[in-house]
Amino acid sequence: MEALDFQLGAGARRIVVAMSGGVDSSVVAALAAATGAETIGVTLQLYDHGEATKRAGACCAGRDIRDARAVCDRLGIAHYVFDHETRFRAQVVDRFADDYLAGRTPIPCVQCNMGPKFTDLLALARDLGADCLATGHYVRRVMGPDGAELHRGSDPARDQSYFLFATTAQQLDFLRFPLGALPKRRVRELATELGLLVADKPDSQDICFVPDGDYASLVKMLRPEAAAGGDIVDVAGRKLGEHRGLVHYTVGQRRGLDLGGAPEPLYVVRLDPAERRVVVGPRAALAVSAARLEAMNVLGPLDRPLTAKVRSMAKPVPARMAGDRLVFDAPEYGVAPGQAAVLYDGDRVLGGGWIAETDAAAIAA
């Protein structure tokens, strides 16, 4: 089994591991215990409603808490569960619903990392006298000339740096990511070698708290006004049809518009919550030249050419910062308010911010 470096200083003796009940955090717990340091598993119970606690791909609830406890029993380490359901509801679930009402496209897993998973878990780990908090995220903590830096995970297919852009420098001092240099295949092999019951457990989903993956139903349950219909209009304001609630649409969406007779494919260009309108147009209307960012988290120098990701599955594109605006070298498509723009210098995460508004690019038809 790999003896991975937890980057502990001399005399360090206690590692707290954030355990969701999945294979990644379970292997981290095993690797931590193998260092000889006292290892404590900690799980936050974040929600407990309906079928979401039973389905494959959930985390931090129901059977996943039982799986985390079973792994800790197998390793002979302590395991604690802390009830954070109320805070999770306020910080993540309610904001998720409110973002859709406001015409934004939310990223609940970033909010979860910013709140319960890092802020709250770090406080718990410090209260337990830990020397560090280790997680199963696929990113790397690299020591640079000015301290700890956040870098992409070595396996491009598993890199989670987009979702961790809001990690602060102070948090990085205390966090450890021992899986960042490993491919997922090797992590599952380690789980099998260690005899962990979660070795073949499916990965958790991004929106883990949504029953059956039907986020629109959850939003409408929490905010019934989200079901209010309205007009679908083109970029000139001409009515083309009607929609069944803004919650069913996101910027860049093409399917589900149910509009016929257009000379070219139409996409959702923006959402207008004040008028309850979905604005559609040709792909060229999605082109964006810049985006204003808010609530920035800065982890490195931004006064230079860099690359930016504006969606979790997008490729980084060349850009630069001009004040609070991210200016793209070439028009970028599908840039949605509510999403994050994450900034990179090579593999290093320089920080990022939340997309508040966009500037349309002038592209000839």
C-alpha cells in the first residue's frame, strides 16, 4: 500500500479525516492510519429526507453514515457524527432554490465545500486537537515559496479543483489531499487490498441531496412560485412560446424549448426572473466577451495572462482580469450567472469568483 505524504511536521500526532461514506474518504482514512498517527473519522450528517438517503450516489446521510462507521471499525479508529442538517439546509439547499428563482445556475457542491465541509469541519478538527484535516478530494496541495498552493489533481478525469476554488489560504494551511496524485482506478484497488466494504461503491453525485436527481421538483417543493410559467421570447423581445417555470431552464440549454419553425437551433441566452421570461437566440447570441465576478477568492497573483474555467466540464480558456471583470481572449459560450469562474496558471489554482453578469460579444451573424 502506498505510504502517501500527509505533509505533517515533526511531532504531529493526530489526523482528522472527513468521511462521507464513499471509497475516496475511506481510503484516505486507511492511509492516515497507516502513518502511525492517531486517526479520527468525522462525518457531518447534512440531510435526512426521503429517498435521497437510500439511493446510490447520495452522501453524508442514511446508509453512507453507516458505511463510514463500518470502515472506521474495520480500521480500528474512532468515528464521530455531527448533525449539521439545519446549517446545510440554510447554506446550501435554500440557496440552491433561491438561485433558480433569481435566474441563476447554482453550484451547490461549491457552497457545501465553502460552508459545512470546510468551514465547519475545520473547526471541528481543531476542536479535536488535530494537526490537519484530510479529505478525499482529487486536488493537490503543493508547497510553494509563499506557502501552500492549490493545484489540479494529477488525473484530469478526476480533478476537482473547480469545486474548491473558494478554499482560502488559511484553510490550505490545515487541509491535506492525499489522493491528488492518484488515479481513481488505483484508489479502488487500494480499497480492495484493504478489504474495505466500499471498494465497489458508486461515486456520489454532484447534487447529492436531490431525490432521484429531479432538482426541479425539489425547488418547486421549497419555493412553489418556481412553477409559475411565462413567455419564451427571442433576443428582440418577440414572443415565441410559453414555458412552465424558470427552474426548468439554464443558460446554453437547447433541448426542451418545444419551439418549432425556427430557421436555426435556438438556445437559452438568459433568464429574466423579473418578467418570468426565458430569452432564446441562435448560438451566436451565447457568445460572451467578459464576465463580472463577485465574492472573489484570491490564492495567487492575477496580474498576468491566465486561463479560466466557467463551467465544471469546460476546458480552461485564455483570459485576463481587468478589475472585477474576467476578459476572454476569444468569445466564450454558455457563461451563466451563478456559476463560478476559476482561474489557473498552468495547474495552479489562482482563485476565482462567482459570475454576476456577462458582456455579450459582438459577433456578426
